[in-house]
Amino acid sequence: MYENILSKATDLRHELHMNPELSGQERETKLRLMRFLRDNTGLEIVDRGKWFYAKYTAKDPVRGPIAFRADMDALPTYEDPKLMAYASHRPGVAHKCGHDGHSSAMCVFAWDLWTNGADRDVYLVFQHAEEDGTGAMECCSLMGETGITEVYAVHNMPGVPFGHAQTRPGTINMASVGIEYTLTGTPTHASTPELGRNPARALSEMVLAIDQAKEAVGAKGLILATVIQIDLGERAFGISASSGKLLLTVRGENEDELQAFIDSLNATAAELCKAEELRLNIEYYDRFPETRNDAGAVDKVRRACESIGMPFDELPDPIRTSEDFGYFLMKAPGALIWLGAGEDVAPLHNAEFDYNDGLLAESCRIFRAIADL
């Protein structure tokens, strides 16, 4: 029986891969997933606009309701049409993080619930817009509406032995945010720079101040600031630069320490702009919270793995990437699990990446084991 649903889910995954949609635009993806669930299960399906959920209702629940989340958006990136037979048909959009697989694996679990039942209510959340950090912020409202007592998610992890479950108590994925600093001065002829206001010095000193800001915060957890872009002036040799931008992605193990670091950077930027008589504007993008696992939930994942013979590894340190699943974990205890996709699979967001279809069954196995405990 499982061979049949796994074959259908694999075909579904390949179909989703061929027709990727960006964050907030997952209309066709959502409808296709809903149709698959209607065709293969009798679960209740609730459309919430940009996202939806399926619910298994137990006849005589003996425990509180549990939720599982799968994301479904793709990335704004190119995929070589020769890479596989089901390569993206949409130029500049591709599933290079495996969300096509996450949603398809959840469909296998939905079939399992409908076929074999459960002793509790189970909510399966199909979330939009994970890649830009906005989807979970909307979907997590379900937690308070339904009294869900715990929540879990699985993300594939290339480079890790196939089928190894990895997680840790506390921060599993770091908080992060993109920051755009815009410094505006006054243009002048290149021969009279003293008559204008050029932001070059201030931008340079802001970059040099990053390490000083880290030291000032004295953070216990890791803080990382990556320069994404420095843009200054125009290609006009007769005009002194009068505007510039500095784009950073900053991330931290602990959200409060990360905010203190950002505050320090902003204060430095304000001081430099005041001294140089520049206008300062600060914008934030792609904000992700820390994804903080509950210790009890992580222990449950460990016991679930033991019950099905799945290798379990407790990570010593957080993963540096960000995940908006942290919004769910603010509403209920739970855990994000990274599931090994194989050591020969290309990294996430890499041009050669493709989700390992073998994880469709493995994801269902770990979801089932967690739901049964």
C-alpha cells in the first residue's frame, strides 16, 4: 500500500518541482496539494487564503492536538533545464531548498493518518512564504485558535547521512535580518570635494565598526554580520559621490543579543552621519526569529527515532541559517528536525540541488512516530 502512495507522492513532487512559485505567490501549488489530499484522503481541508491545513479528527482523542508544518514556496533562482526530466518550467524560479519535497512528504503522512488513524487530532499545516520569513507569522495564528499542544517540522539536510535525524534543544536555527543603510549627502564637482558631502568615509567606517559592535555587545552566543553589498556614487568621474548604501545580513544565536548588536550598529551609523552631515535611512528585510526548540520536544524526537530505528544526532551548535518555524515555537512547544538527505546531495540553494525522493517515506516515518508518542 505504501508503495502506491509513495509513487503518487513522487509524481506530485516532480510536478511541483516543474511548476515552482515564489513566496506569497503559491496559488497553483496550494490548489494542487489540496486536490491531491482530496483525491487520496478524506481529511478535512481548510483553505486560509495563501495557505491551508488538513485535519485528522480522532474519534476518541486521548491527548491534546498536535501539528506538523510543511513549507511550499520556491526560490528566485535559475535551474538548468537539462538537470533532470522534471526541471523547472519557469525561468528564474526553482525549488532549490526542497519545499516541494516537504509538502509532498506531508501528503504521504496525511494518507497514513487517514488509512491507519490516530488517537489524537492532528493538524497538517501547508505554509506559504518561508523563504522571506513572512509565512509562519500568519499561519501560527492556528495554534491559538485550535489549542494545539505541540508542533513539529522536518527540513531536508544535504551532506548528512541519509535518514539521520538531527536537532538540539534551544536554538536550532539563528535569528536573522537584512539591513539596508542609505547615506545621502550633497553632490559637487570632483575638483571641489570640500563643497559637497561624500558618504565614502562613513560607509568605510561602518564596515570597520562591525567587529567593534560585536565586542561591545559581549554576546554569549554567535553573532555574524555579512556584507552583502556596498554601493557608492555613480560612474561619473567629474562628480563626487553623494549617496551610498551598505547592505548587511546579520544573524545571531540569541535574538536579544542580536538586537543589541543591531542597536549598536545603528548608533554608530547615526554618529558617523551626524559628523559628516549626511542623512541616514535604515530599512529591514527578511526578518526571521530564532528557532528555539523545546527540550522536552527534542527528547520526544529522540524517543521517536529510537522507536523506529532511525539514527538520531544531537547537534552541539545551532545551524547558522534561519527558519521562520520559530514563530510556531513561540506559540507552542515543539522542534524543528533536520533530516539527512545523503552525503552526495548538493547543498541547499545550490544550482545542482534536488530533493532526495527517498525522504518522502522517512519524513512520514518520523512524523508518525512523534504523533504516536
